[in-house]
Amino acid sequence: MKYIVSYSPHHQHFIDIEIVIKVNAVKTQVQCPAWRPGRYEMGNFAGNVRGWKALNEKGEALTFKKLTKDLWEVETANCNELHVFYKYYASDLNAGSTYLDDRQLYMNPVNCCMYVPEYRNEPIVMEMLLPEGYRIACSMKMGTPIKVETHYLHTLTAANYDELADSPLIASPALQLETIQVDKLKVNIWFQGEVKPEWIKLKKDFQTFIGEQIQMMDGCPVDEYHFIFQALPYKFHHGVEHLGSTVIAIGPSYNLMKYDPFNSFLGVSCHEFFHCWNIKTIRPVEMFPYDYTKENYSRLGYVYEGVTDYYGDYLLLRSGVFSEFDYLKAVQQQIQKHFDNYGRFNLSVADSSFDTWLDGYIQGAPYRKVSIYTEGALLAFIVDTFIRSHTNNTKSLDDVMRNLYHDFAKQGKPYSESDYWNIIEKTAGQSCKYIFDNYVNKAADLDVPLVEALKYIGLMMQTAPSKKHCERFWGMKVVEDDGKYKVTAVVPSSPAEQAGISVNDEIDLINGHSLKGNFHDWCSYYGQEQVRLSLVSQSFRRYTNVKPIAGKEFFPSFFVVKIKDATPVQKAAYKAWSRQEF
């Protein structure tokens, strides 16, 4: 298959795509992907397609019909070459979308490049007609651009459709690029957008954490890798993994090199690079191969996302990129998310993984589910210390991941849920059935195993009351939105719930006082008194009274600290785990 990509004008956000297909069948089916790997929900990209038509090599129209929402069937009995034409609406700018404006053409081919299923394993050629001065950030192989009047024709090639689908690109005249070499891996670091990278520090930190990952996994699946950053002028944080690259949309770009944003930037970068192994090569059996036409249900999200999230911060600590303070701050955020989410009592992390296709990326029904990222990362830490504690720190979760890479992925084999847990038990020399049964396949609080895991390496959890009155005494979280306060969480059986307050309610009055950025101040002012709130929901106003319950507090803040009188065994375990002195 050959793809010919062009556009004009850019402000309408439509990309023109032509697919040239050699055919020798009476009927030919053309499929548009329904989802993209890395985002385990339906994307229904065919909804962005306009003006779909099919012609033969003579330019004559062919008869076709739509079989499903994203599958076309063309009558090709009397032609040798099928030409499919359509426009794709490219107006979303995030780490997994396709976008066009006067500054760039950004494509995730899995969004917009249709394919013929029986030709999925055939070589791919993509030709792109771009303005002069544009260059391309992409992991596909590229030829030398050829001038065609006022534009340049760029040619990219892929071994098959799966490589094309997994190779996002940015074409722009404003791309910034620096390259580093880590062991045998060439690493390209691209930035698109208004940003001033601090290249010396950035390259040093990337060299360090990339080297740590390659050493840990004893090799890398690719010999060249591309970090492609969409630096946005507003707050944003989103990354998508690919085998030879990652696209990370992050902002605000003007603040990116400052302390907290830069640590977040490093965390997502380390996370996405670890996916080069975990999910892109180490693949669960349910996604081997990917089926782009429907849901690929798996209960292993706590492995392919959760374990990756654990290593995303942990590898920065043990490689020395993160300080102990930086790391514990990141861990505390994960622990806070776990204990703030009462969905942990309603749906297991394995079931929540299965249900990402239902509502995994939106809040959905309050406390219906848990996050495969948060729960999975904490479980990975629990499993890591479990293995270390039963092997005198000679084995760890590293050994499990290396096993999956060398004995499964490199042998062309996917892994199952039982494979994963069998490898853990073999590595630890100890049954971990109680973890699997009670904390993976069962809705549960992780407080007990988490306390044990932290204690093993000389750490402990501490709590402090929330600084916000409505959280501490009413059991209710809010965010300010245009002068009004929107309820985002309500603890079961809390004063807020007993007062009939629900998620998404808006609060605009407290005891008759209008709110102008001062809700929390008024709450503190009234203290333990009963207050009357004015709530707006679905354009209907109602009033309710809320009062703290004596002796009851909610939404405590969690901290992780070192045990002051840690034993020599705990200190040794901490050093083995963190590679730092206690």
C-alpha cells in the first residue's frame, strides 16, 4: 500500500489522503482503525472522515458500500489498482491525535490511515507533500526530499501497517533537535512549540535514565529512539508510547524547565521510554497481535501501565536523576490518590483494567473503579519488596521484567496473567497467591501490604489533617471554576453526603454570602457550626445544611518518611532498593 498525504488550506484542518492499493480480487475491504494502542478505549476515528470515494487506475469511480461504521467494501473486479481518497479532520492536539495548522502537520497514522486487512503485513510507502523548510520527526525510515514546484516530496517507509500505525510524526519548520548516544542506542530529542530547552541538563538526565533502563533490561528492542515533545502554551500532561518513539504533549512550555514541571517532564519521559519494553514488546496475549477493529480486553493493565508507572519514577531515583525528596513526593501523590478514591472498595484493579474500554479515562460514576496507573504502581512496589524480602535482596521485580523480555518478547511470545504471577513466584521462591487473590482480583484497600512494603525498606506512612476545612470536616473536595465551586468528590457517609451533596454540584452561596474565590476562608470562619449552602445542579437550585460530625475527619494528607530507629536490615534493604545510603 502507498499513502499520499497533502493538504490545502491548513486553516480548515483537513488532511487529504490517497491510498494506492494493488488489487486482484472481486471485492476489496478497506478498514479504518477504531482505537489506538496506548489508549484502551474506542476512538472511532472514522467519524473524522469526509468525502470517502474509490477510483480505479483510470480515474473511474468504483461502486462501494459501508459494512460497519469504519469498514468499506469496494467492487474491484475490473481493476488492477484501487485508489481510495478521503479527507481527515485534524483538529485535536494531544499526544495521540492528528492535528494541522499553519505551524505543523502532526499525524498519528493509526488515527487517519486506513488499511486493507489482508495486506496488513505488506511493506508501506508514505509520500508527503510539504512546504519548503519543513522537516519531519518520526521513527520511520526517510528518503531525501525531492522538490516539486514550491513544495517538497518526502518519502517514508515502514515494514508493514503495524509499524506505520505505531509511527507518529510531526512535520514543521520549527522543530528543535538534539541527539545523544546511550550505549548502542541513538536517541533523538525533538521539541515542537514555543520552548527554550535547557539542553545540557536535559541531555544529561536523559542519558542517565535511559542508560539505567537499558542496563536493567539487558538490551533495547530498537537501535534508534525518538522523544517527540509537543510543547503547549497551557497546562497539559499526556504521553503515548510507541516502539521507536513517544509523543509527549506537555505544558505550559514557558514553565517547562522549572523545578516541579521539569520533574513531571522527566517522570513522563522515563515512563514512556520504559513502554519500549513493557507493552510494545512485552505484550499480553489479548493484544498479540493488536486488533484495530474492536476492544482488546485485558485484565493486565496493572502490569503494562502500573508497573511502567512504578518504574517511571523509581528508575529516576535509583539512577540519581531524582533526589530522595523528589521521589518521595511522587510516591506520596500516588498514595494520596489511592486513599482518596473510595472506588478501591468497589472494583478490583484487574476488573478496572478490563473496564478501561468502558470508562477508564473519565471520572464516570463516582467511586466505581480504580486507576490501573495508581493501583498498578503501588502493587508493583509491593511485589518488588515482596521479592526482595524473600531473596535477601538478591532478586527483584527487575528480574521479572527481564524474564518477560528475554524469554517471552524476544522469542515472539506474549504473556498471560498466569505467566506473570508464576514468574514472580519463581523469582521470589515463595507463593504470592494472597497478593493476587486479595489485592489484584479483589476490590481492596492497599494499606496493609503498603505499610509492610514501606517498612521493609525503612519507610513509613504518616498522615496529617487536610488543610481545607470542607475536606477535613465535611468529606468533600471542590475545585474553583469561574467563581463557583464544583464538587469533585464526596466521602460515603460523610456530612457532605448526608446533606445530599453530590459530585458535579456547584456551590455559589454559603450562609447567603456569594463566593468570590473565598469559599475555603468562609468554611474556616464558620468552623464547627452548621452552614447553609446554595447548590446548583442541572440548572436547578436547591439549599442544604451541612455540619461536621464530632470526632470524624476525612481526606487526610499522606506522607512517606524514614523510620527514625530503622534497623540495620532495613537500612541495607533501602540501600539495595534505592542505591542510596539510608
